[in-house]
Amino acid sequence: MTSNLILHFQRQFCFVRTGFFPTKKIFYGCVIVCVLISTIAQADEEVNAKVTAVLDGNTIQVSCFCEDNDVRRVSLAGIESPELSQEFGEDARKFLEKLILRKNVVVKFLGKDRFGNYLGVVKINGKSDPRVELLKNGLAWTSEKNPSEELERYRLEAQQKKIGLWKQENPVAPWTYRRQQSMLQPKSS
């Protein structure tokens, strides 16, 4: 069925309109290029929005102030808070909720993560960065891969002062926790 739709599209759009009938490889290549271009176009986009929900310690939902009032799920770029089922996970969510819920913000979108969430840098009142506040209060790690030096500075400061999750002897990073949890899941055959 899908191949019939693609073939129909190729005939209608490509052959009739341009006199050119591409192969499936060329067609799929064009589709991939279009998807990449749309993803790049979304990166570095800045929008004014209102925070409508705080989902966890580093993920929010915003309603954009644009013509279609687009609702987007945004992960704060460059940090990770404990999972909700981890110690300090709920503390991080409540802290972020108190800091940002129902506030107008500016979101700079940096693309999407592997789950389809937008990655973004959020500013409250054009200046306050909730990522920094979470790190200063010991409620987040910097990203596992390529941590930002600027953000890492705040994490190290909280760790040295034993603030928040850094009070623990050996806090487990959320990416390690997720791997451990997935290993506990029964394997399907």
C-alpha cells in the first residue's frame, strides 16, 4: 500500500509536473533532505511561550505565542535531573515547577532529542536560566556527553558544597539509572 502511494506521488508530482520520473532512491533521498532541512530550520528558532506544565526536573511543556498556539514538550538542553523514581527526582520537579510554571518565557530551540522532545534553552524574563538554578541547587547533572563548561562550573560548585543530590555518598546519574532499570526488565523472546 505504501509503495503504491509513493508510486502515485512520483507519477503525479514528478513526472506530470516536471517530465522527470525519479527512481525510489532519488525520491527517498529528496524526502530525507526535506526532513533534514525542516529540522535545521527548527534549530535556533526563538519563540515566546508560556509554561503550561512541568513534567519532570528538566522537561516542561510550553504553549507558544504564535498563530497556531503550538504546544511543545521541551527538555532543558545540557542538563539532566534525576528520574522521578530516583531520590531528588521529585524535588527537582517541584523546584522547577515553583521556578517556571505559568510564567512567560523565551525558548531557543536547538533541535530534538531521540524521543522527539524539543531541546531548548529557556530564559525567564529574558535573563534567568532555570538550568543554572537546578545545577546550583544540586538538582541536576550536566549532560553525559559533551557537557558545557559554563554549566559544569555550577555543578561542580554544588558538588563541592554538598548541596542537594550531592549530599549522597555516590549519587547515581539518571543515564546510569535508566540503564540499570532497563537491565532489570525481563527479556522478550
